[in-house]
Amino acid sequence: MTALSKDGRYPRLTALEKRIGYSFKDTQLAVRAMTHSSYGDGQRKTPDNERLEFLGDRVLGLMTADALFHHSTEAEGTLARRLNALVRKETCANIARQIDLGEVILMSSSEAKQGGRDKTSILGDVCEALIAALYLDGGYPAAQSFFETYWRPVLNDIVTRSAKDPKTELQERAMAGRYSLPSYDVIGRTGPDHNPDFIIEVSVDGVGKASGSGKSKRVAERAAASEMLKRWPKS
């Protein structure tokens, strides 16, 4: 995203604008949202996106809370669990992948070689920075439109499932049934160091074992817990 086109815009940014259906009035604001702290190895003139990430996280939180508040009359604790699932880095990164945000990020060559364009932490941060840029450039309606397109389907999916984290629900079921607490173990790992896949096995004495995989141990543990819940003895 370093070469300018004839109209003074960046080709990769223009392609991103087409994907999300929004054209920035302030191109430099969008470029800043795409600028990772590693870019330029300390010699860059454009500020990085960390301040925008801070703002975008809060704007996303407000939009999500508003959507959940108007979606149902559930208790505060349930709404909070749903909100946490919707604003966590993994969710932001998944949406970043949907819009191919990784290819637009400005980062150092060393970070890129280490798989930075597909790192969940980086993608999640840049997605939040993009939300802030939309908010600053087009106001709340621009950010809200982005939210409705990419977050609303995730919200609808989450509210049809249990509001509890699968690990929490599994632990509560084990305690209620007087079984042993769930035990998680790494039983496999594949892929390069910068982009690993973990396989986690969860076991509950008296119930059995189940496994799940993910890009991080935490994600794999959730997947394993979800699989165990599917196999849980019916009362």
C-alpha cells in the first residue's frame, strides 16, 4: 500500500473500500488505521494505529451493547457474556479475514515474514482501528453500517446458542453432576511457529474425553469443551 494511483489513492485501500462499501474522505486517516507499529522500523512519518484501536474498541463496545440491549430483555450478566464474545480479539480477527484486511496492513517486512498478516492479535487490532476510522470519517452511521454488515450475523448466531463460554458451562455441569472438574491437555500441535494449530483434549472422570483444535490454546480448549457438551449424558 505504498504506491499511489493516478487519483492519489492507494490501490489496496481502494480495493478494501469496495469490499466494505465505504469510500474514505480522509485517505490519510484510513492509512493510519492500517499502519502497524512495526512499519518503517521507527522511521515512518505516519502515526501507527494504536490510538485508533483504543477508540474503535469503545465504539464497537457501544454498538454491540446497544444491539444486545434492544435484542432482548435478558439479565445484565447474560448480556455481558454475549458482549464479551462479540468484541473479543478472535471475533474481530475473523471479520478482518472476511474482508481481507491482512493484505492492506502496513507493517515491517520482518513482521510480515513472521506471519503478521494473519496474526489474530494484529488483525483484531487493525479491525478495531478501521471501526474508529469509519466513525471519525463518516460519523456513527458509517461505523454502524459496518457493524450491521459484519457483526449482526455473528450476534444473531451467538444469541441462538448458550450465553455462557463453553468452558464455563462444562465446569458448571461437571460440578452439578458431582463429576471431576474438566482437565485440559495439549495432545498435538501442527503448523509453523507463527501460525500454529493446537489440538486440546478435555477429560471429565465418569463422562469421558473430547478434543478440539484452534489457532491458540484458548480457542482449542473452547472447541474441546463444546464437543464434550455435545456428548454430555442426558439427565
